[in-house]
Amino acid sequence: MTLSHYNRRDFLRELGIGAAALPFLAGLPSLRAANSSNTAALSRKRLVIMFSPNGTLPKELWPNQFGADIPLEIKSILRPLDPYREQMLLLKGVNNKIRGDGDGHMRGMSCLLTATELNPGNIQGGSDTPAGWASGLSIDQQIRNFFQSRKETRTRFGSLEFGVAVPNRADPWTRMCYAGDDKPIAPLDNPGQMFQKLYGGAQDRESIAGILDYVREDLRRATRKLSSEDRALLEEHMQLVRKLEQDIEAARNQNELTHPEPEVDPDIELVNDNTPAISRMQIDLLVNALANDMTRVASLQYMRSVGQARMRWLDVQEGHHSLSHEPDKNLKAYEKLKRINLWFAGELAYLVKRLADTPEPGRVGGNMLDHTQIIWVNELGKGNSHTLSNIPFVLIGGGAGFKTNRALDFKGVPHNRLWLSLAHAMGDEKLQSFGTEKFSVDGPLDLS
Amino acid sequence: MHYTNANKQRGKTQLIRLFSFLMLILLWAAPAPASLLAADAIPETPVVLNDSGASIYKEKCANCHGSDGQGVDAEYDEPLFGDRSIKALTRLIRRTMPEDEPENCVGEEAHQVAEYIFHEFYSIKARMKKGLNPRIELSRLTVPQYRNAVADLIGHFTPPAGKLSGKKKSDDKTASSDSIEAGLQARYFQSKGMSKANKLHLERNDRYIDFDFGEGSPTEAITADQFSITWDGSLKAEETGYYEFRIHTQNGIRLYLNSENTGKRGKLRDDSSLAGQAALIDGWVSSGKMRKHSARVFLLGGHRYPLRLEFFKYKEKTASIKMEWKRPHGAWSVFDHHFSSTAPASRTFVVETPFPADDRSLGYERGNAISQEWHSATTHAALASAVEIINRLPLLAGYRKDTTETKDLLKDFVIRFATLAFRRPLTRDEDQMYRESLFSKAANPEAAVRWAVLLILKSPSFLYTNLPATEDTPNDFVIAAKLSFALWDSIPDQTLINAARNGKLTTSEQITSQAHRMMNNPRTRTKLQRFFNHWLELEERDLAKDKDMFPEYDETTISDLRYSLNLFLEQTVWSEESDYRQLLLADHLLLNESLLDLYHPDDENSEHPKSKPESDAPPIADFEPVVFSPERRAGVLTHPYLLSAFAYHNNSSPIHRGVFLTRNIMGRGLRPPPKAVAFKNEEFAPDFTMREKITKLTRDTTCMACHSFINPLGFALENFDAVGRWRTRDNNKPVNSLSEYITESGDTLEVQSARDIADFAVSNESAHKAFVTQMFHHLVMQSPYAYGPYSVDQLRKKFAENNFNIQSLVSDIAVLATGHRQTELTLSESKP
């Protein structure tokens, strides 16, 4: 086995499993942050999709008036996002029209980004026929593949799937990203693991650097008692240790990040009550990964469809999904759902603020939000009606170049057309159809 | 295949390095018959060498062999030494030297030069006097040793596997879960919606994972619309390498392999049933069509891994599941009871980091050299091990997850970890560093453990197997480590450590009794299995054959044959007799049904081997002994796996077979061919037999120097075709397998069959010593002569006294290699 073969295989393996993914020693220029002076950086476009479950409260979200020329009105749930009103676009009347196998939640979740039917399968929902995984890839992966297919937009990871409090189970209610038919992608909801995936190499390097002095001392001690023939072996060993030390030093300089990695408590327990802290860590990691151009596509999935998170940090003791079933007139439940949705909006606002506060690499005066398209999605329009119509699509940022500071009501178009608009806006203009073909025939929505 | 290339390549990987002398080679690995032992010939009084020997040597030999027999580059670069007597040397020189004109040094001249080189540098005594004898070299862990040591180090802290859960009814006396059997423990459930394991209806042992329920259900008690099955047990990995799995099903499955076996199990539901554990294959969600799920995993040979397979059907029309796997050197086959057991197992951490191959220039793996790739691999492996340990820290260090004050527990853990890794008590400095310095420097106790693990696994005290002991290390610890590396390729277990700690590895009896205990361990079996892979050259063989000529001989056949051979070796070695001679003499093969079709004993007695034998015997279910005519088959020599390995894709290869028999079985050294000669089938007359072709090809005198004894051995197996089937005709002519073979001592032997060769080898001391030496190399990874000039003779003598019991030999070698002084004395009493 040659060394180069070993390195390559080892490296690819690391990319795959995420341990020590940043090359431990040698800098690999093609996969490092693109030089900020090149042209690709100037036209950089990014996509972040954030998901929260169990429907919204329409009255707390939708403005009273829709229209191309009417400035956006911010209702209660969206209040944390008020500072970014001018970069926001609200879309009503965009429906998930996918039918077939699976219950509403399953299709709501697994057809949300794929816009195509579920395969028949063996997972029984609360109603309808059992179903399996979605039968096509999701829009984030479509755009990821498009970016990865071009040298100037290719990044080390292509896409990153973040999760927050996603239960450890794999079924159509827990997966929204798909690499293709029958190929769900699991979000990574452990910030420690995500950190390891992003910065593991650097971390390992520092760990090793920390012990080399001791190793040298050990070697010196062991060498003393050896015959001269045997000593040669340990002297060679000592040279290898010195070489490693030099290599680490060189790698440190070479791999310096545009944005140093955020501090993450690697041992944070993945329990419900830590969700707010985990959420912030994941957002910090996400923003950093974008800033270092490790990826240009990311998703951030909170819990799952039918999620029963108990948000005690909001003084809500009941499970989220049960609450979402309560009729509107249950004012207590209504108020709690408002609190829950406000919290999600607050997390989104934190993400938006982090991006807005981070200068766009290579652009004087610009910030990253100007070049990032955020889309906040939900699998349902409304919790207690389980409708897949009027899903709240909240778009923020300038990545797609859509016209913002307004709310539009499309009165019931398939959401396939929204994803088609998004793909075109991100540069994938040749895409004719996305997801179920019959829902794409009218082409992309006009959002410019 | 080219003759030269084949041999050159073999030269690199041979079990025996070729130290050649005067065409024939005499070395530790190629010993002479006992009557010619060097020891016998050592005179008691100093010898006055006559000058003429020296001058003859200078004139006729030194050009190629160097002034002091050290060898000359590009001529003959191996040093001259060995254990032949002066008489034997004389005969050899007379017959064969100088290479280009053997008649130039005969008679008294040959005797004088033999006497000269014997006393100057050839004999063991001469070499000892001159300080030329091999010494014990500083060695690092070999790659298998590294992987085993890390696995056992972490395994040491892993709690033993809990009993497999499952509601055990105390009144159920027939509960199968208590007995350990081959296969997997299967439980069949009626499902009810989300509750997949709603009601247990059938519990049994499944030997194959290959079921097609069609539109029905596994048992009448279960309805066909929804049911689930779980299979539990463990997987036995015999070899180290990548294992591939694929599961075909249209339903839902999860495969857990090498998960933490906590004995705890969640309910079987759509959400995972082994809480918090990642499935190797998660195919729980079906898609209404037949699917193939695959995964690949690197496993360490000699370990059992916990395995759980879950299956469920929910309203799909049909149900089926087939789990196949592919072992290293194996073909895809249904996962079955040969490699599974209902016994529970604990997780074993496997270092997957690729390492550069160990040096094999002397014919056996050893840790004599380091390189940047190796160093970098040890770094990566240390990092991976640290991740494993930190992830499982509460379990390994033995505290509950909610424990708040872990510092002292973790200090204790680190000290125990280091002690095991270094195979000795820590020095005061080390203790201070691991207990205090690291913990005070690190941000938190976990970080200190991480550093400690990295440091320990990068320390020379872990990485080198035989550093000089620190002043305060009791010798018992040194001995414990030597035993465990020799027998297990790993670190000592708790029993050995306890013995060392209590000073119970001091006397020869104590050491021997530990060695005996250690024999009965899967690690020893694995180590011996690898020995046989070396000895029989089973590694990296291409056994593919001409598909038109041998349509039945496919990957599965090769895989089955390899299994059959390994099973034979295992059964022979681990029987009570453990008789080396049976390896060569046995008259049976272990065959399964499909192998029996190909290699039927009745075929061999028939003139028309193609016709199906008519037999009343019931079909055999599994690998069972099938007896052959003793004149035809003889132990491993005629095992079809070896016969096909040493053959061309379309015919036998007497040269490959002959070279193998000469070196590995007869213990006779061979030098590389003096000139490149390729075997080109098309250059021979079309009606030639293979024997005629080889005879013609090697007729040159320089070739015949070696082929005079390679060919007769190879020709003796000419009754076996390219896949090891019996034949009586080759190229439409009767096979002639009879030749005269000149033994090393100059006797003429008629050989006509494998049995003739086997009979000769089992009673021949050269052959015994070759086996002993090769075993020593494999176990100790040093030259046996570094442990005393007579070590091989002593071991061979004992081997013979013990009726060639392989297990005794192995344990004797391990004991000898501890370097225990008393042991040496005991052994030297039996000096030849």
C-alpha cells in the first residue's frame, strides 16, 4: 500500500464518518475555505433551511394584508425577527399537495422538502395507509448537488444537516432531507459530534501536540539502557516524533480558519432540558461552518413532526404535539403554542443576527445575511387541522435575491413551484421540474 | 505464470529465508539430519586449522561468499552459516561447488575447505566465538499485536456480556436461552400495531438466516399481516479484516453488530430497540419492494462480537429475509451457524486504522523497523482509541453516568490502564505524572483521561515489546508479557498479572503451568491459525481457474475449501494428540455436500471420474470427514486448496508444488533460480504431459542443481489436476508420478505419491526442525538461536519425545522465549 493511497482512503473515510474530518496534518487546499479574493467568493450564495414542527398559529403569523407593494406587517410570533423585516418575505397559499401513502404528518415532514410521494412501506401513522421513505431527493440536496458539481461553488461538506432535540429514531416523521429515493439523511443533533466533524482534525492535532513532550521524555528514558544497535531504532523513533511536532506546527499555520471555531461543550448531555443551550451551539457551529466556507447548504431541524418536546424552559409542561391538537378556543393551550412558536422565532432571530453580524468574506461592507437564503418551514399549516395547506414559509436574507419586505398569498399553488424558484435563484436554472412532475408544470413562482 | 517471477516473489514472502551455501542452503531453517548436527562435531580441544583450507577458500570460494563467509553483493549475498557437520559440508562441496565447475573442488580439498569454514564462521560455536550469533532484537508491536493489545486493553475494562434478555420463566425448564449453541437465538412475535413484539409465539435456534415466508407467517399461531422476529447471539470472526454484510428483504430490519451489550433492551418498536446504539444497518422503514442493504465492518480475528438482527412485517404483501456475508478470503454466503452462536458477547473495540505491513524479509512478520507511516498510524489509532474510551468512560471506569465526582475514579482508571498497557507496575515518576500532572494540567478529568490514553498509547513502554525492564520491575512481569506476546500476540490477562504480582512466575514449573493454561484461549487459536496460513502459504493466493475447464470450481468452492482446510488444521491441532504427523498423514478430507460432488473418493477409484458416483450414503449436511484411499491422499499435502493454490489456472504446476514441499515440508532451503526461465505452455510439443514439459524446461545443469530434488516432489503430485482432483491421465497420456529423490543426506528415495513424501517427512529430523523453527519464528518473532545455540535441537528433541504434540511444542517455545534461566537449564539438560 502506498502512502498516498493510505492518506486518500483515510481521508475519505474521515469525511464519511466525520471523525477528525479536517485533515489532521496536510492542508488540502481544494477543500479549504476558498480564497476570499477569488471571484467565486463575490457571488457566493448560501441556503439554510430551518424546521420546526406541529404547525403554526395562523392568526399570530399571517399579516392582514398581502401584496407586492405592501410593506410587511410583523405579527406576534415573528416579533423577534422584526429588526430584519426588510429582508423578509412571507409566502402564504403555498401548499404541500403531495398525496398517497402515509398520514398527514408523515407526508408533511418527508414530502416537505422532497415534494414527491412516499414509497409504500411498513410504517403505520395515526391514519391512512402505512408508508416508507420519500421517493426523491430534497431541495437542499438538489442545490447541494448543483453546488458540488461546479468547481467554483464546491465546498468540503457540500451540505450540513444540523438537528436539535431530534429523537433517536429513523422514520418518515423524523427525516426531511433526502439524498434520493429511499435515502433519508439523518440530522446530527449532537454539537460535540458536529464539532468533531467540522474541527476534529484541529482538535486532535492540539491533543497530540500536548503530549509530545512527554513522549520524548519517555523515549529518552527508554533509550538509555539500550545496546547501541537497539538504540538506533529508538533514535529513529525520536526523529519521527520531532517530525510530527514540526508537521503539527506547519499544519497549524496552514489551516488557520478565517473564523476560529466556536466554543462548544463537547460533553453536553442530549436531554430535553438542555435544548436551548444545544440550539445555540448548533447555530454557532452552523454560522461558523458557513463563514469558513465548509458548506453553503445547511439545514437545522428542531425536533420532529409529531414531536412531543416538553419545553419546560418556557414553563410549558405538556408535549408540543398534544398541545397543537387543542382547539383554538383552548386559550391556555393557544397561549402556550404561541410561546413555543415565539421561541422558535427567537432561535431563528439568533441565527439571522449571527449572520447579519458576520462580515461577508471578500465583500467590504456586506454581511453574510445578504448572501444567505434562510427559509423557515413547518410540516403543517395549522396544528389542530393537520392541514398541509398554507404552510408558513418564512424567507429571510438575500441569498436567493427575492424581493423582500412583503407578504404574498399565492392562493393554493403546489410547493413544488417554490422549490423550483429557489433552485433557479441559487443558480440551478436548468431545472425544469422538481418532485412530482404534475405539480411543477406551471414553473417557478415569481418572487423577484 | 513465470517460473522466475513466481520464485522471486516467493523469495520475499517465504517462511524460510534463503541462506544459500554452495547451491544448497544450510541455515537455521534448513537444518541437517541429527547425525550431522553441529553439536556432535564440535571437538573438545581447539582445532589447529591447516592453512590449505584457508587458501583454497580464498582462491575458490571467497569471490562469491566473501572473505569471512559474509556474502558478496550481486554474487551470493547471504552469510554462510548453519548446522551441518564437516562431513556433510564436505560432501556438499564435493558435489556442487564451485557452482560453475563442481569438479574443481573435490576429495581432500573439499574436506579441507569444509573444515576451514566450519571452524572459522560456519558453525554455531564459531559464530558464538566471533559474536556473530543472532541476538534478541528490540521489537515494536507488530500490527496484529498492536490491534490485539488495544482491543484487550479496552476489553479488560469492559464488563462481561450480560445474559441475553428475554423473559426467562423460572418454571420453563426447557428454556433454550440457557444453553449455548451454534446459530442465533430466534424469537418470533405476533405484532400489534406499534407493539412489534406483542406476543412471543416461538422461540428456537436458527442456524441460517434465510427465510421466505411468502404471503404466510412463520408459524400458525402468528397471523401473516404483522409479525416480527429477533435473532440474538454473537458472531465469530476468525480472521482480521473487512467483513461485508448484505440483507435482502422487502420488510423492515435492523442489524446491530458489536454494540455495547448492556443486557438492557428496549421494547421492539419503530423507534430503536437498543436505546442509544447505532445500528450497523438500519432498514427499518420498508419501501414496498425488495431491497438490499449493505454494510462493511472491520473486525479483529479471534473475537466474538455481539449481534442482533431485528425483522418485522407490517401489512406488506409478502415477507422474507436473507442475510449474507463475505468474510476475508471468503465468498458471499448465507450467514450461518458456523460463525454464529447464541452465546452473548461484549463489544470489542477494533483499531481500524490502516498500518503499513510488518517486515517479512526473513520469512516471518516481526516488528524490527519503524517508519513515518507506522508512526502516523499509531497516532491515528491512539486518537481513535481515545474517542472510544471517552465515549464509554462511565462504563469502562465503572461509575454511573450521573456521578459528579469522577476525578479520583478516573485517576484510578488511568493508572490501571497504564499498568496494563506497559505490562508492569508504573515507576514512581510515571505514577506521579499520570495521577497528578495530567489531571492538574487538564481542563477537566475527561480531558486528562484523553491525554493519558494518547500518551500511554504513544509511549515506547506500550509500543515496544521488549524494552529493558525498569529497575523496580519484578522479573515476573517481564515473563508474563513474554508469554502473552508469544502465545496470544497480546498483553497479559488478569490471571497472568495476578501471578506476576504475587511472584508466581518465578519457577520453571510456574511458568510452564501458565503457558499450559494460556493454550486454551481463542487468542492462541488465532495465533496458530495465522501460523498455518504462513506455513502453508495461504495468504493472498489467487486460486481462480479456467472457467471452461473447471466450471464447478467457483468462488464458493474456493471459500469452502479454505474453510475445510482450516477446519482440518483446527481439529488436528486442538485434538488431544495434536499430532504434527497427522497434518501430513491423515487419510480424510472434511467436505460438505458440494465439495463432495467435486472431490468424491469414488471418483478417484473410477476410470471415468466425470460420471456421478452411485452411493447409498445419505447426503452430508455439513463439513464431515470423508475417507480417501491412503495411497492417494495424505493430509494437507493433498488438500485440494493447497493443490489448487500451487497450480496453474489450467493445469498442475509441479514446480510450485515441488518448491513448497521442498522448503516448507522437507525443510530444505532453496536459493533463487540462477537464471530466469519462463514457463510458456505454447513452446512445448502439443502432446507433452506436464511432467515432460517441466523436465524439458529444467534440464539445464544449473537448473537441475535444485530441480533435481524439486521436480521429484512435484511430480509425485501429478495425479492431481489444477483444482486438486485425482487424475490418471494428463494430456491423454497416463500420469507418471514416480521419481528418485535424493535426500539431503544423499540417500535415494523412490517417491510416487504424496504419501511417500509424508511418510518420509514425519520421520525426518530436517523436516521436524523446519517445522519447529518456523513455529518459533511465528510465535517469538526472533531467531531461535538468539535463545541459545541449541534451542532448535532441544525443542525438536522434546517435540519428538512428546509424540510431536503441536500444543506442547507451542508451549515449550513460549516458555523458552521467556528467557527464564532455569528454563534454559532444564532444556539444556536435554541437549543433543
